[in-house]
Amino acid sequence: MAGVEARSFDTPDETRTPDKTKIDVVRMGTTSAARFAFEPGWKWSECIKPVAGTESCQSRHVGVAESGRMHIVHEDGTEQEIGPGQAYVIEPGHDAWVVGDEGFVGFEFESRAAEEYAKDGHVREALERRRNLAWIPA
């Protein structure tokens, strides 16, 4: 990779389109970034859970909201609503949904989430990798 690299989300390396979802991924060397766009009515537990195969979202999200509002409920009991111009970190173990009649757009900079979010079977594969690592002797 060059010392400086810039990529446009208008020409992504990959696009994923589960229900009410559009995710554009750009790759720059070993780093990935994603534009997450969720339509009004989007809810993780309804639109992504069938793809992920888990009870809650197991991705860690680090990003900034560009437009719209999203409400997040974490399994630890914390809740937060995020909106335009806010930076956010969302730890694994949450549900989320778009608030109101405007879609939500956010840009994410956690490479693992960008690469794996809403990709069929990604959570099952990650859990299997973790399970296998647990058996490696120290």
C-alpha cells in the first residue's frame, strides 16, 4: 500500500444487500471501511439476525453517523440513540433499529466489522475459530 490511499464508497470493492440494508466495503491494504445504510423500518433482530444466526449482533462497531437516527440496546442494559455527526463505539451483544421515517447512514472503521457484517455465516465461522483456538495448548 502507498503511504497515502483514498477510496470512494461510490466504487466499493463489495456491496451486501440483506433486507432493508446496503453495506459498501472499500479495502485499502490491510484496512477495510464500510458505509452502512439502513432503510426506515430496519431492525437488526428482523433484518440481519437471519443472516448472522445469533441472538444479538456480535460485531464491534466503531464509526460516525452521517444521517438518520439509530437506537441501540445492549444486553448489559445500556441504551443509546445516535444521530448525525456523532462518533460511536458499540460493543458486541446488541440489537439496534432505525428511528423515524429517515434511513440511517454511518461510516465504520473497524476492519473486522466492515469485512464480516451481514455476510452469511460470518458469526458461525468466527465462533468456530474461537472454539478451535480454545483447545490450543499454552
